[in-house]
Amino acid sequence: MSDTPLLTIAERPASPPSARDFRSDQEVRWCPGCGDYAILAAVQGFLPELGLRRENIVFVSGIGCSSRFPYYLDTYGMHSIHGRAPAIATGLAVSRPDLSVWVVTGDGDALSIGGNHLIHALRRNVNLKILLFNNRIYGLTKGQYSPTSETGKITKSTPEGSLDHPFNPVSLALGAEAGFVARTLDSDRKHLTSVLRAAAAHEGTALVEIYQNCNIFNDGAFERLKAPGTRDEHVLRLEHGAPMRYGPAGVRTVVRDPGGGLRPGAADDAAVVHDAHTSDPVPAFALSRLPEAGGPTPIGVFRSVRRPTYDGAVAEQGRRVRAARGPGSVADLLGGGDTWTVPAPFGSEAR
Amino acid sequence: MSQRVTSVSRVVIRFAGDSGDGMQLVGDRFTAQSTLFGNDVSTFPDFPAEIRAPGGTLPGVSAFQIQFADHSVSTPGDAADVLVAMNPAALRANLGGLPRGADVIVDTDEFTGRNLVKAGYPAGVSPLADGSLAGYRVHAVALTALTVGALRSFDLPRRDAERGRNMFALGLLSWMYHRPTEATVAFLREKFARRPELAAANVAAFTAGWNYGETTESFGGGYRVASAPREPGRYRTITGNRALAYGLIAAADRAGLPLFLGSYPITPASDILHELSRQRHFGVTTFQAEDEIAGIGAALGASFGGSLGVTTTSGPGLALKSETIGLAVSLELPLVIVDVQRGGPSTGLPTKTEQSDLLQALYGRNGESPVPVLAASSPGDCFGAAVEAVRIAVTYRTPVVLLSDGYLANGSEPWRVPEVDELPVIAPAFATGPNAVDADGTPCFQPYLRDPDTLARPWAVPGTPGLEHRVGGLEKADRTGEISYDAANHDHMVRTRRAKVDRIARGLPPLVVDDPGGRAEVLVLGWGSTAGPIAAACTEVRAAGGAVARAHLRHLDPFPADLGELLGRYRRVLVPEMNLGQLAGLLRARYPVDVESLTQVRGMPFKVAELRTAIEKVAADV
Ligand code: SF4
């Protein structure tokens, strides 16, 4: 078998593509007003920045409203089955390290039916960019509570209020050894684009939680974080190396809690400086729990730490074995081990 | 040596001991020696599901049966001529099936009061002393003591020295049957290359066993089993799992595709994962996934990217993969799903064999979801069946289920090593450019425009400029592949996917019928691993003057085009299966033939004698 990869890595495009080049001819079929439109526009606007040709980009999705995403991008794409996109994308990314592979998923797809695949993709650190649209509800099945819905949520399947305790996707990802974890908002195109940029630049699995409004079944779930009157009070914009301040004119601070976590501090307290690159996942985890401690909701990059990628390690191991053993010979493989020969009978033609 | 050597034409030996006694290794080595000598062989490892059941108990007994002969054999034999029992439990567990007159070799050192009780004998009773072995030729050998004595010059802890008794037993049996020993000596030196003192001790125990046979009077001059005539060629012994792994590698090589295995460990399929993991230099990537679903998901993702995606499993795992197989049917991408069947339902009998996943493989999915299904018929045939599965998957852009089973997976037989150029050429024929024109005349790519012959769709892999397209599990419009909920289109697509699988039959060779006299009125039709027992039973029926025809199915969907006509030629059709009649039911539904079903689900292959009786009964009734 030849030593060269099956497909040569395609070169960079001669003329830079535009957002229009990434738009497919399919009619977009989300509900009018759905937050998915804004995310789609932001992604289409961002993809030219990757500097890759369309044919070298693949979007893989599962099932749910968000998972229709690949149909609307003129790249290669697969709309797969519920929860399995990270597994499918893992096989693709490992076997084709020359591709840029993106996973689009939702809170039900990624955290309920597909929870196992998500945590294992993060642990392995396969070169995948996972965009998790979190609207805290099941949209496509028409309004049941999801694993990120708040306890007590009244939905069609929980008329008396849900009893489940929700996942915090950022905490979950950090617990699953994720090297890159970020959160952003569907409506803040600039912030969303900056997070996509950071995720794309990260080598390995990047998990981006995107708070997405489902205006049909869970309208206004993130309104506090978006409305001009409340957002400053409730959003902490993370910046690596910057002190964690929020509130109108940045008057509020985030400080260390003696119990080990983080909590809101007083205006004149020394704010903790955000370090997204520390190898210790504890600060990022504490940050992910800040709202539970009465603090604001952080958006931005919680953690961005490099460690060897799984697909890189697979390729490297393959190269090492081939260097040591040479390319395989099927004839030698089949005829290996203890063999014996039965001669042709005397006088007959030898094979 | 003046002792007389007795010539026999075939022998069945059953090596039995505790799971930790190394009986599988002894069996493997005896097999290798016998094939190198030129006998035909067929083997059957029979071990418990527990890794180490409590020592000395009945559930902990592990056995290895081998039949070797001066003629062609296709089964490991119904009953043993020689039982080697390393402890009381091994004797008790295997005495039931042993015909009177058989040789029984026991390690007397193990027949202590405690071990007898552990094996379930009443206190104070030893089968060596109570006359219950009357009618057997019992060879009471102090195997442990003799081994420890032979290894006295080695500076080994007593426990390690005792462990050499399996090699002593192998040496003794090798002497009894005049087996060549060089390969085993070389094997031991290589196996213990890092611990030369252990290598030397094992060789010494092996040699001591041989010498014991030669000096003791108890075994006469031993036996001679002449070599079996064979087609000229180069041979090796191979297990089904290894042959299957080699078939995948060879076929991927023929197709020029990198092989990607996504798999989750499961008995009895894991050895395929192990074998492929050792062959990275062939461009093989093995991915041990987090679960069965991820295993097939990753394989399908790799197929989308232009690799040959493969997943390996057993029945419970196949159940978990159903939804992804359905997606592969809808995506129409090459994918090979290997199911090494075991006893079911549920966890069932993990280490025992059965053929009860046929209907699951054919129908275990939602919707009309046709998947080609093939089955291997012998350990060596797992190679050819794997090549055929890859050929169909790649040529027709379809998932293919390849059925093996526990008996084939672990059993072994001599296998003629094929020349690489005997293997079929497999052409992936990736799409490289537009295949249609738009309404306005511009060239475009239609991912579901089909090849008129095979009905296969183009395989356009990411990285190919201009062919960007989206696929998914939603119903697709004919040709363009866009999402379509149109009723007429759905009807057309459902029928087309079925028709594509049916097209495979056009390229299949005619069925081979084995009916030497040409006058049989009874046909025995089998599939999968029943091939060996059926062939042996038919040979016996004919040797007794009867007439019977035999045919065997490799393709279960689609059936070969000439199957209906073949069934119609016989007055009676008997279908033996290790399930409750799954193929028989399919045949009755499909063809106007009243097939008769012969079934057993005991976790073991059919006994030749049972099959022979059943065939003769049907034949007598024609
Ligand atoms: S149901 Fe909600 S998430 Fe789904 S498309 Fe409509 S608004 Fe968007």
C-alpha cells in the first residue's frame, strides 16, 4: 500500500472567498426570528477568514433545529443522527487531518442523547470545532424541557414543572478535560465571531456554547444577558490577562472566595485577573460556576490550553510504525507465520 | 524402539484444564505441529466467559478440541478419542461426551481430596479409584511431579515449575502422535525471548514429556496419522478472526483505500480489533471508541472522507449500531459491519456459538432499510468473505453486514495462502467532477445520480473541488439529493435502494452443488459455519450408500439468482441452522418450496452424527 495520503491537501484559494461563497442554494427553514439565523450569518461571515477552500471544510450535525445548519452552507456536510455527530466527525477528522471539521449541535443533541460522544471527543482532543447551540429547550419536538432547562420549568412534558437538575455545559466540558471552552451569544455578532476565531485557531477540540434564543418555545431565555438595561449587570466579558470587572462602567469585580471559588466582590476590591492559558482547569471551572455564586454570566474564552491532539498522535504513530516496519506487503502478511508447501504431484505443472 | 506403531486415519483429542492451565496454547501448538506434518485439521476452542472462574471448579474448565486426519476433515469431531484432563473438574466436565474405549490421560497430582470436592465429587470419592472409569484406557500420570522433577536444574519458584506441566503434556501427546517438534521449540524461544530461562524451562518440560512417552510402556509405540492429500500450494493454519482481519486488509489494499476500523471490544469479535491494531503500517487506523455506536459512527465518518470504514462487533453490539446502519443506507456510503455471532438474546452466551443474528442483520432497522448480508462458512473462508463484503460495499456504495460466529472466530484450519493477484480488483472510482448540467446548462454535481448498471451513487469525498454537497438521514430527492418530503419521490427512493441491493445478485457466480452421483433427491442447504458439519455428514451418508446433495449460501441478501431454481430440483430440502429456523422461514416466504428446518441452539456446532441421522431420515422418506 502506498505511503502517500489518499488525497493531497488542497492548496489555499487564489482569491479569498466571501460570505456569499459559503451560502448554499437551500431555503433556510428555521422559524422567523430564531436565533439560528444570526449564528448562520456570523458563521458564513467568518468562514472566509479561515483562508481555506470550501471543499476542505466539513460541517457535521446531529438532529434538532440547529442540526439543519450544514444544509445552508456550501461546504461538504452531513446531517447525521441524534447525538452522534461528534463520533462521526471524529472518524472523519482522524482519517482526514487535512480537513477543517466542524460539529453543529444543540443542548438536547449534545448533552442528552449524545452526552457520551461529546465528553469522549473532548477528552481525546480530536481536531473538531463543536458549536453547541444552547436554547434550553427541545425545539424540533415542539417544546419539551432539555438537559439545560432550569429546574421547575413548565413545558409540555412537565406541566407540573421539571424535576431535573440542569447541566452547565461549560462545567461539563471542563470536567471532560476540554482544552478549549468558550461561551458566546447568538445576538452579539462581533463577540460570536471573535470566539469562532479563537476556536478555529485552537489545535484540538474546541467547545463553543452559543446561547441561542428559541423564540417559539423558550423566548427570552437569555434576555437578561442581551437587553441594554440589564446586560452590563449580568454579563462578564472574559479577556485573557484582564482583571474581571463588569457592571455599568465596570464598577463590579470578581474576587476569590475563601471557600476556593469565585464570587462577586465590592467595587474597590482587586479583581482577579483572567488566565485562560493556565494548565490548571480549576480557575476556569470556578468561573463557570460564577452565576451559581450570585455573580454574572461569563462569556468569552474560559480556557484555551494546548495539549497533543488525538488525530495528530494517530498520524504520528502511523508514521512511526511505517518508518520502523516499512509499508505493509499483503503477500508477506498472508504468507507469514508457519507455512508449509504442498508440492504439485510429480509430472504436473507447478502453479 | 521395538514398540509397535499403530496407524490410524483420524484422531480427535480434547485438551481440558483450568482456565489458567494454558490449554488454548497447548491446542494451538498441537494444531500447528499437525498442519506442518501435513494432516488436515479442524479445531474448536471451548472456553468459559469468565476470565478466571474459581480455580478447579467446573465453570472454570477451558478446553480445546482438535481433529486431525490423513484425509479432509471439516469439523473438530463429535467426540474425543483422547481426553487430556489436567484436573478433576476437567475430567468431570468432559466425561459425559466421551465414548467408552477412549484414552484418558490425567494428572494424578491434581486428584487431591480438596480438588475432588471443588470439582463436585462426593468427599472421599476419586474417579481414579471408584471404578467409574472402567471401559476407558486410563493413563494416570504424575504430570506435575514429573514436570517439577524435569525442571529441578532451573532456579524456578515451585509454582512456575508446576506451570510447565502443560508443555509436558504437549510433549507427551506430540510423542504419541509423532508430531514434528521444531516449530514449537522455536515458538517457545520467541515467546519468552525476554526471559530466556523461562524459554529454556518450557522447552525442557516439553522435551521431558516427549521422553516420558518414549520410555514408558503405557502408550505402546504411539500412533501414526499419515498426511492428507491436498491441492498444491502454500498453506498456513488460520483462525476465523485473523483470516477476517487479513481479508479486510487485502481488500482495502486492492481498492487502494485506507482502512479505518471503529470498534468497541466485545467477545468474540475483539481479536479482529487486536489483529488490525498490529497492522498500522498497511495504512490501517484502529479507533477504540467509547461505545458501539461511536465505533460505527466513526467508521461511517471515515467512509464519508474516502476511507474504507469498518466496524466489528457481536450481536448485542449490532443491536446498538442499528440506527447508524440505517443512516449508512440513506447516505449510500461503503461500510462493512462485521457481526461475530454468539448465543443470545441479550448478553446470552458470550463465548458460545450461534447463528441467531441472521434476521437482525437483515431486518433489524426502522423503515425499508435493505443491507446486503454475507456469511463466512469456515475459518479460512472468513478471508474470502471479507474481501467479498468490501467488494460489494465499495462497488454498490452500501453498508454490508458480514456474519461470522464464535465457532469460526476461534476455530482454525489449514488455509491455502492466496496469491494477491487472485483477489478481485475493487475500484472506488471516486467522483472527480460534475456529472450533470443545471436547468441553465451549467455543469453541476448530483450526488444521487446513479450508475445505470449498479445503481450506485457517486462517492465524492471532501477535498474534491466543485463537488461540495450535503447528505443526511432525511429522505432525499432523486438525483439532486436535496431534502424531499414528496410522496412519489419517497416511493421511488425506497424501491431504488431495494433494487440496488437486488442488483448485486447479477454479479454473483452460480451456486455450487455438491452431488457426486448426480441422483440425489434430498438437498441439504446451509449457510455460515454449519458448512463443515454438513459436508462431513453428507460424506458419511454417501459412504453408507446414500445419495444427498449439498449447497451452501454465502449471500443471504440478495440470494443468488439461481437459488429458487435449485430448490425446485429436489424432492426434499433440509436446512440445518444453529437458531430456530431463520433461513428456513425466509426460504418458505420467498420460494414455493416446503423446506424442512433442523435446528439446535446449544452453543456448539452440529454434531456430524446428528446431521447424518437427520439426513438419512429425510432421505428414507422420499
Ligand atoms: S423551534 Fe425554536 S430553535 Fe427551532 S427553529 Fe423554531 S425558534 Fe428556532
